[in-house]
Amino acid sequence: MNKSTKKIAIIDLIVLVVLAIVLGVSMVWSRDIELNLGLLYYTDADGVADEDIVTLSAGVYASADGSAELKVHFVDVGQGDCAIIELPDGKNMIIDAGRGTQKSNDAINYVQSYIKNTLGDGFKYFDYAILTHPDSDHCNILDSVLNKYPAYVCYRPNVEAKATGYTDQGKNNLKSGAYTKDSASYVNAIKAMYKEIDGQPNVVYVTDPNDESQTIAGGTGDSAYTFTFYSPLSDNYGTKSTPSWNDYSPIMILDYQGYKFAMSGDAEETNLGEFVARVNAAKTDGKTDKYDAFTDDYCVNVIKAGHHGSRNATTSDYLNVLTSPSGVSNVYSVISCGAGNTYKHPHSEALDRIKAVGIPDENVLRTDQVGDISFTVRVGEDGEYSMYCGDKQTQNPDKPVTPSNPDDPNNSENPDNDTPDNPDDDKKPEKPNPDDHEEQKNQVLVYLELGGIKLTWPVVAWACYAVTVLVAAVHLAVYWFMCDKRKGRAK
């Protein structure tokens, strides 16, 4: 083989290696790719065998109609944090999993049982896992969870995990000057986040709100939602000798059908202050970015109080950014804390701020008082999406109840109004006819097939790769043949 042929062979080899790496990484998003390419598509359920129906997660079908729903569970782990989210496109997320300063089998069994009971016996993996910060009450159960149910995409804080004989797998992706933490609970959680699934590497992000690729924009149509990070806005918090681990927590907002859930881990005054400053700057900086969303009318539906209701978190300015005067009376605040905890969470200062902003006492829900707390966003009997706290339908802050005005001449409660009542006004709204959506509700997801072979993304991708290898081999053989032919002529 002459030098020219060797050069071509090396180029072909490099192309094949790069392509193999790209295809391997793409397997993480195989479901999304299949849906976008039409390899996975909706069809009438009639005549489709059960084994051919594809579910995006155990027991959860993707929705082609108004049957998609979001479920957000705040799990009672005592003095700690854990949230499990069933996303409307069939994917699942876990945010933190920790309890107190000690890992107990009771806590592990409770969280794993909750996952099994909520997501089904066939549940095998999370699509997303988020560790807000390295404190044990947020991560000391996470390794047990992820070792049993690994996650395809993980988000971690910009803190190096350090232990004797161990090198943080994501060290090279951390920001320069990242602080280190050597607690066993944090090291074990980080190890678990890098666990492969079926031999395929997962994706682990160092949470960065300035990296827009980290925003999760999932689902289509009725199942479309966004999960957006707005902080932390600094690389490090505190000093190297006394870090402020709580402030590494991201401010996250999940938005589905206009219903918004704000969560902030243990973020305290510094982190929250940076966020508020960024929001205020967005009003006059002339730039267009995600912080422009926080107008005076912006209002979330649920605020997860930071740091278990600590006085150092959930500041008044932060609450004012997330709520509007007209909608705040319909907002819920969730506090995750343990009964009789030694920190005396929630602190009265935090509860006073929540009350002062206008959130009613009955809308403040605490895991130490009521246990697990769940919210669902789904279609109600009126055919519109609504949020439910347990089984109770809630009022949307975007649609505040307008108090009746007795002086209004059109108000039937006005004694000067002699207009007789319309008997039709007392009729309940007509329930939607299920037959109107029968065709859509009998739609299921199936794979495109060719000769009896299901065209999954791995099948298509590696088949194309095999063809590329064959073309490269033919290319090299033809080039070699032509070179020998020219050499023969030269003789």
C-alpha cells in the first residue's frame, strides 16, 4: 500500500470512528429521534397486537389527544427532599433523594416502594435525574435509587466529588476552580449518576442556566412541556474553606399547559438574589431571553419552598417575582421537612413571608403534617386542562375568580335588578362526549416495520453505519485499484 492509499485509509477510518461515536451518543435520545423521523408513529389500535404497542415508559402511553397529564409528587422523606415527576410525554424525572444526615434502609425502601407503586412494576430507568446540591439530606438515598433505576440524562452541581482512590468522572466538565466535597453520600451519588444503561453511556450535565441546550423541551401537541433552569448564576458560592453548598441549587420551573411549578432545592439569599437581579435587569437590558418571561403578571401555581422552609430561603423578592397580585391567592406552597426536626423547619420568618405575599394558610402544604403531596395537571370534565391537588381541583392563578359586585345592575344579587333568572343558567355544563374523541383515544404508538423488522433508531442507525463501512471499503478498494492501474501504465 503506497502513501497515498494509506492517507485515504486513515481518513476513512477517522470518519468511521467519529460517526460511530456520534451514533452511540444519539442512542440516549433514541425515542425522540424515532418520533421525529416517523419511525415511531400513531395508528388505530384496532388490529394491533399488545406486544407491538410501544410505551414511552412503564405503563404510560404517549398521548395523541387530550389524555396527556402531568403528575408531580413531593415524597415525604422526613427531613430531606425528593420529588418524582411523571412528565406528560411518558418520561419520568427524579429530583434529589435524601433524608437527614443518615442513610437508613427504611428511607431507601420507602422511596423505592413509592417509585414502584407510582411508576409500575415494569419501571426500569429514569429519563432525567437532578441532584440540586451536595448535601446529604438531598443525595444520601440517590445512589441507591439510581443504582436500581439509572437515569439517561443527569444534572449535577459544579462541585467535584473527592475520595481516596476515586476520580470524579465529570471532573473535566466542571468549571475552573470548582470546589470539592468529600462526603461519602455525595461521592456515591455522583458515581451512580454516571452509571451506564444497557452498556450505553448516559449524559451528565453540570447544571448551567446559561447553557440553553440543558432546557428540557419535551412532548408534542397536548404533551408539550418545558423544564427550564434559571440559576445558579455563579460558578462557586462561599469560599473554598467554607462553601455555601445550598446556593448551588438551581431554580427550576416546569411549565405544562400554562401550569407552572417552581422548585429551588436549598437555594438561599445569594442564589435567589442573583436570580431576582437578573430578572430585574431583563426588563431594561434590551435583550431577549428566558428571563423576560417574569413580567408583573407572571404567576406560578406551585412554589416548592427552599431549604425546607428555612428563614434563609424563599425570600420576599423571590416570591414577588414568581407571583402576581391577582393570582397569588390561588398559589400553593409546598414545604418538605421532618416532624420535630432539630432545625425547627419551617421557620416562622419563612412562613410569614409566604403569608405576606398573599398565599393562603390552607394552601401551605407540609410533608411533616400531611405526608406525600401530589399535584396533577389533566383534562377535567369541562374539556379544559386543570390542576388538581390530590383529588381537589384548584383555581388557576391566570384565571382569578372575580368577586361579585352587588352594585352591578347586571348582578342577580343586586336587589334593584328585577330581571327574572334564566332557568338555563342553572344547568351544569355539558360533559364532553367521549365518542367525539373515540378515534383519537384509540390511537397507539407502533414502530414502522420493513420485512417484519421493527425500524427502531438503533436498527436504522447501525444499519446505515454498516452501509457506510461497506462504502468506505469499496472506496478504498477502487482507489487502490486505480493507483495500481496508473502505476502499471507508468511502467
